[in-house]
Amino acid sequence: MYKQILVPLDGSALAEEALVHARYLAERFGSKIILLRVLVSPYAIAAPDLILAGYDAADENFAQVAQEYLQGVAADLQAAGFQAVVRTCEGPVAEAIIDHASEIGVDMIVMSTHGRGGLSRWVYGSVADRVLQAAPCPVLLVRAK
């Protein structure tokens, strides 16, 4: 039923809470877990209109750190007997998750919400809401604790 489960991770403990649910589903259905990190440069967040010297080197290091993080999570899953692969992509986070899910034909997306409310949610929006509205497959949202 769920052959491929996509789990977007941003490196936070909050995002990793989705792994508990992904593991449960993968165990029940024999699913492959696809760990996805959308690469958004820290410079793009802090100063999107600023061009910084050395940006390419910093961006490359950021991608390497993200890849190593995902490989560590995948190794833990594989040691527990799960099929796990890692992927990275770039772009606006929600759109990148949706596009990646479509491209590889995942059967479900399991992700956590960051629990923003009020002004923060209004300013930043909700990645989870945008994914839920436009995903090509079912989405399981894990509520922030």
C-alpha cells in the first residue's frame, strides 16, 4: 500500500518526531523511507537580497553537512532493518517537497509541523499547510509537542 514514504527533515529534533510514525508505517507495509532535506542556504534566509563573498564555498559546505546528517539518520534506520535512502534538493521548501514527491512517485509524506502560531505563522506561513494542500499523495502531519 505505501511502498515509498517521504520524510522531509530540516535537522531539528522536532522534524525528527515524524520518523517515529514513518518507522511504524514502514514496518507494517514494508515501505522504503526516503529522507529529504531541502537545501535553503542560511544566507538566503538571513539576507536574501545580499550577495556575500564566499557564498559558494559556504553553500557547498552547508550541502555537505546536510548530506552527512541525512546519511547518519539513514544509517540508524538501516541498522534497525529499514530500507532508507537520502535525497537533497533546492528551492522553496514546500514546493520542493511537493515536486520531489511527484517526481519519484511517493505513496505518502510523513512530516512534522513546527507549531508556529500567531504572527510567526502569518509572517512565515506554514510549510505543512502548503504541502497538505498540494501534495500528490496522502500526508501525515505529526503535531509539534
